[in-house]
Amino acid sequence: MSKNLYRLKSPLRSEYYYETTARGKLNEYVELLPVDGYNQTPKETTVRYKGSGTTIKTYRTNNSQLFWTAPD
């Protein structure tokens, strides 16, 4: 059951209007997964939205110290 206790996602940068969509914009996130959780791979996922031109990149990790590091 512990494999399903948490799954957190946070932006890599802390800036104004970070989550808005704009042509050519790149939004990056890091996701903290349980050690024994499902969907451990791929470690990096990229989704491009053709309508808005926004790219969203998500990195997955089990390293809680890396995840809780303050964003740039």
C-alpha cells in the first residue's frame, strides 16, 4: 500500500506566469514518485501542444532530497 501514498509534482522554476501557455514556451516540472510506485519510467516526458506552441517537460525521480530543493 505504501507505493500509492504520494505522488507530487512541482515546477522547476519559480517565476511569474510560469504555467501560462505561449508560443515557444517551455514549462518544466519534477515529479516525486514512491520508490515502489507504478510508472517509474520513462524518467523524462515531453508533451508539445501544437495549438498553443507550449512544451511541457516532466522529470520523474525517487530522490526526495532533489525534489525538495528550492527552485531557481
